[in-house]
Amino acid sequence: MLENRFKEWGNNPSKLEEVFRTDEKAFKKDFYEYIDGVEETDLIRYWRARLEYKKLKSVVKKPIPHQVISTLIICVILYLLTKIPDIIGVPDKSFFFEKNLALIIISGLLLVVFHKNRSKILPVALTGLFMAGCVVYINTIPELMTESVSHLLKLHLPFLLWFVWCFSYEDFSLTDIDTRNKFIRNNGNIAIISIVTCLGLFALAGLSIALFSLIQIDIEEFMEENIFMWIVVSSPIIAFVITENYPNIAGKIATIMVRVFSPITLTTLLIYLALLPFSTHNLYENRGSLLVFNLSLFLVLAIMAFGLLDTEGLKSRFYKYIYLFLGIVAFVINVVALSAIFYRVNEYGLSPNRLAVLGSNLVVSVHLAMLILALHKYKRNKCEQEFVSRTVGLYLPVYAIWLMLVLSMFPILF
């Protein structure tokens, strides 16, 4: 009985922890039977707080007025930013948003972070200067480059801005891996909720257009000019606020999807790799095939990252093997992709696109190797689960450094 355990191991926390981890449900049942009618001690208060923590967290919080107001203000600011093409008379709005959409969205997300963290003036000012520099950079430098370099700069800048958002989220502490991992984990939920929010608001806008058309009022042009782009830029802000304030509601979405899709992804990739040698399609000559290969690589890396941050799922022996084999398959894909890139460089010479893809794949290959080794050690009980999770976020600055190299050196080299 637990009563005897508490009497015997009351001064041995590690032994009680071992019993708890062995059978959590039985421990809870015995604990609540034991404390009924027993004088409450510090030990009982500790275990009560620990066992009831999830219950306390699961209570849905009411929206705080200042959070709602600040979110609405930020969304209004983003709306005004989407009207810049009309204000300055940009003839091609699509060209403007192609370069500046990520800047507008990340600016809104940064404002949410600064408000939430009550950030100090200096880091906020420095981030503001950096964002202003990015605005000048993306609207001037690509126009001076060749088309291929211009496309690469426009492609890489949004990812660098994502890292700025990430580091601001952890209050610019490059050593706070746990907060960084929380940020990565939340990004899956933010992406899903953003899509759902965006689709819901577009459906509401479409319904409004249809309803007003019934009374001979045409609001379609007004919606296109004022609402549609605002929905696109505001949806991530709303999703971020929901994820931060209601983690127990939003936090399960990405986790469930990763658990469902990781075995399916592994099965699909294994079948593909098995059939690849029998295909007449030449991966080394076809640029489109190489692109698909790399996209599948980054998809697997993303699934692995979210999966390895799922502490409950990673305890399962099944998912340990799923993520380990996913990592190995991704590494094989990466080796094949690298061989194809080196072949194309040898045959056709070095180009901006080939150098960018080559660098990205080399950076990813090191991270994959680290994740595979960490998973292998964890599977053999040679490290704690925390070591595996920290390996995900620990490498993130390397990606940021590579992006900065592309954005700073490619305009000079090419």
C-alpha cells in the first residue's frame, strides 16, 4: 500500500519518483486513498500540487480585456501596413506583397511578443532597426541582382525573419533551449490554427458578400480591397495569441497530427526509396525531381522536430523507432540529394541555386546526424529524454547563420 511507501520512502524522493513513473494511474489512486483522513504534510502537499497541476492547467481562462484590445490594435496596424501600396501608389500590388508580406506578418508577431514579454526598450529598438533594414534590403537589393539571386533572397529572408521572431520569443537568450523548443512546438499549432482561422474568416467574408448581394448591395470590391489581405496577415496573430493563452486547447493539435502522419510518412518514403532504383526517371538530370526530393527532406525534418518535442509520445517504444527510422530515411534522402547536387555542379558549374541548395543540405545533414545519434542513445537508455529534445533547438542558430550568409554574401558573389 502507498501508506507504507510514504512512511518508508518519505525521506527518499527518488524512490517515490520511481514508483510514480512505474505506474502513474495506480500511484494517483493509492495517493488519494492514503491522504483521506491523514494529516497533511509538506510531502503530501507537494504530491497533491504535482498530481493536480494538469487539472489546474486545463481550466479554460477567460480572455483578458487588455490582451483582446492589444491584439485588435496590432491587427489594425497590420491592416494599415497592407494599405501601403494604395498610399504610395504601387502599380503592382502582388509584386509588393511578394517582397513584404513576410515582413508585415513577422512585425505583427514581434509586437505580440514584445507586449507579452514586457521587453526592454533596447532590444525592441534594435529589432526595430533590423526590421527597417530588412525593408530597405528586400525592396532594393534584389532589383540589382540577377533573377536567380533575386528569387533566392526573397525566399531566404522570411526564414531569417522567423528566427528573429524565435529569438525575441526567448527574450534574446541564445542559451534558453527549453523556451526555444516550446516556440518550435507551438509553431505547429500556430500554423494549423492560422489556416483554420484564415479559412473561417474567408468563409465569413464570402457569406457576407452573398448576403449583401441579395439586397442589391455589392461589397465584393470593398472586401477585395480592404478585407482579404487583412485576413491573411491577421490570422497568424490571432493563432499566436490563442496558442499562448490557451495551450491546453491548442497544444494538442500538432501533436496528434504528428503522431498520425509520422508512421504514414515513414511508410511512404520507404516504399519510394525501394522503387527508386527501378525508376527510369533520372534524379541527377531532372531539376524538378531534385526539388521534390529536398522538399520531402525538409518535411521529414519538421515532422521529426515536432515528434521529438512530444515528451509523451517519445516515451512510447513504437514512436522511438518511428522517429529513429524517419531520421535514417531522411539522412539517406539527403545523401542522394547531395550526390545529385555535386553531380550537377560538376556537369554544369556552380550557380546561386546550386550553392544555396548544397549549403542547406549540408547544414541539414549535420542536424539529422545529431538527432539520429541522440535518438539512438535514448533508445539504449544512455541519455535522458531531455537530451533528445534539446538537440532539436540547440542547432537552430546554425540555420540562422547560414541564412545570414546567403543574404549577405550571395549579392557579392553573384
